[in-house]
Amino acid sequence: QQQVKQSPQSLIVQKGGIPIINCAYENTAFDYFPWYQQFPGKGPALLIAIRPDVSEKKEGRFTISFNKSAKQFSLHIMDSQPGDSATYFCAAQGSARQLTFGSGTQLTVLP
Amino acid sequence: GAGVSQTPSNKVTEKGKYVELRCDPISGHTALYWYRQSLGQGPEFLIYFQGTGAADDSGLPNDRFFAVRPEGSVSTLKIQRTERGDSAMYLCASSLFSNTGELFFGEGSRLTVL
């Protein structure tokens, strides 16, 4: 019930490509879904977040798509750049207030 | 400082020793979280403080782990009788309130138990 399943585990795209990372959850009590970006040796940093009352949110080159009925959400990175190479984590938060993280996707954007 | 500060950044200890990891949250942030991250995995929740009290300690793996936040600011994660399986990155995060997922993470304390 508390798990968030993330795929793929790793992803390699060319510069300018649109990597897509997918997450699925079971707990319908989750009401906040952030994505975090983590560079080696650094802590995760909030990238973008969505609540289940909207189906899509865009911030710059980053877009979250949310499908409440399927209990799935995804991150799209438009016009990806080598500097986007990092590990991306989806997460979910419910009444317990703690974040439950996915297992991460290591993204490599080739120049 | 402007961000969440964690010390030490690296700690190497021997099995059976006692370890303390410190977290200094962003000033004014009332909520403080500890997470543990193993290599290649997502952060796993350990404990959450709202003010001085532990609001949720359900993630602490066993009674060797303990955390305090006596004055509602700095927090210390304490690990007794360390085991090799405790080796991980320990992340601290803070947020202004507890009702959103906008956690600000520190750079972590990497613990290695030999």
C-alpha cells in the first residue's frame, strides 16, 4: 500500500530527446506527488510537484502527467540537455506526511 | 546558512561503535525529517519531527536508532552498536510546514561501518 513503483531504472537519450519516467502507486490516500532530482554526492532537490486534482503541470522543460484513475504519473523532460543527467525520484505523500520515494531512474543525456 | 546543513559529511566507524549525525535545518522550518538512502535506492523514511516532538518514528529500523530535536531546531540521529548493514547515506530534510512535500534536503552524512 505504501510503495511507489518507478521505471525505468536507467535511461539514455540524445540531447534534445524527451525522456519519460513513469511511477505507479497503490495508496489512494496519497495527495501530493513531487519529483526530485539528485546529482552525485548531493541531496535530492525538488523539481516539480502535482496534486491529484489536475492532470498535467508544466514548469519550464519539465512536465508531470497524472492519471488518477490508473494511479500513475510520469515526468517528461522536453529538449533534454547533458546537464539534466542525474537520478530522478518520484515520491508520494499522504496523511502520514512522510514522503514515500520510488527507487529512482538514472538519466544520461548524451551530447 | 541558507540550506540544510549536515555533519559530518563522512563518518567511518567500526562495528559496535556509537555514532551521532547532526542536522541543522533551514531557519524557521518546523518540520524535520531523517531518511536513509542505500546505493542505487530511493530515500527511506526514518523519523519525522514537528517542532520538538517526534510525530512519526515508524521508519526507525530497530531500537538501536534514536533521534532527538530538543529545542525544535537542530536534530541528532543516534545509532548505537553499529552494524555493517547500517552503512548508508543518512539524509536530513526540513520544510516550513508539514502539509506539503516541499522538503529541502541536506547533502547527507555518509556512514561506513567496517
